[in-house]
Amino acid sequence: MTDNLNVRLAGGDDAALAECFHAHGSLIRSYLRRFVPPQEIEDLQQVVFAEVWRSRHRFDPARSLPAWLIGIAHNRAVDHLRARTPQTVPLDVVADPAGADGRTHGDGLAERDQVQRALAELPAPQRQAIELAYYGELTQREIAEKLSVPLGTVKARTARGLRRLSDILTPVAA
């Protein structure tokens, strides 16, 4: 049956196009869903099948029809995306970019100062382990190697230091 559809489509049979749409429409929609917004899929699917009809003379019935359809869908999706006008927003309306933690840089300055003061209150070994982990972005194993101490010691220093930081930074409820 598939071979018959392939031959009929390549030969220009109108009913073959409708049958092709019925048989492979969901495949094309599914493929397009990866590239275009949901509200544009149906329109683009129509464009794909219009192209299938216009290009039917180039289709080799001995080849895979779904693969040929996907190739056309891909090309039409790329064309569609290239033709879209990107949305622009005036710069004066856009806020300053947020930092890694989601806040603007100004919001984190006071907190960063508090953390630095709290770190200064820790014993040197605990402070060093925490600073290497968070600011140096080293793993606990890398810290152990760098400081020439056992891994368990680094873990204990980090845990104790973080507990103390939590106590220092958490305001006491009155």
C-alpha cells in the first residue's frame, strides 16, 4: 500500500496527496512542534503539504516517503523561523541583568558584606575550607589535596564552618 501511495503521489494523483496528509500529518506536526510555536504548527503543516504537492515530480517512489516529508518540513520550518521578525524591547524599559542568584548586583552587595564579616569570625581552617569551596570552586577532594589534609578533615571543617556561619548570619528572634 505504501509503495502504491508513493507511486500515486509521484504521479500527481490528487487523492494520493489527501491520503499522504492523513497518513503522515501527525508525523509532520510532531516534527514541527520542536521548532515553531504551537499556534503556528497547523499553518506551517499546510505549507509543508503544499510544497509536497509542488515538488511531487522530484520524489522518488522507491525512497522513504516519511523521510522526504520530514526533509521538506525541516526546510519550511527553517524558512519560517528566518522570516520571523525578532521581538525587540526598548533598552530603557529593560531592567539591569540579574546576577547568578537571580537578584540584581546591587541587592547582593549588602549581603556579600555580611557574609565576608561572618567568614572573618570563623577559625582560619574552617574559613579556608569554605572559601576554597565556594569562591575557589574546588571540590572537597581538591581542597584536601591542596591543604594536604585528609578528606574527612575537610568535610568536618566545612560542615562546622557552615553551621557557625548559619548561626552568625541568622538573626536572633527577640
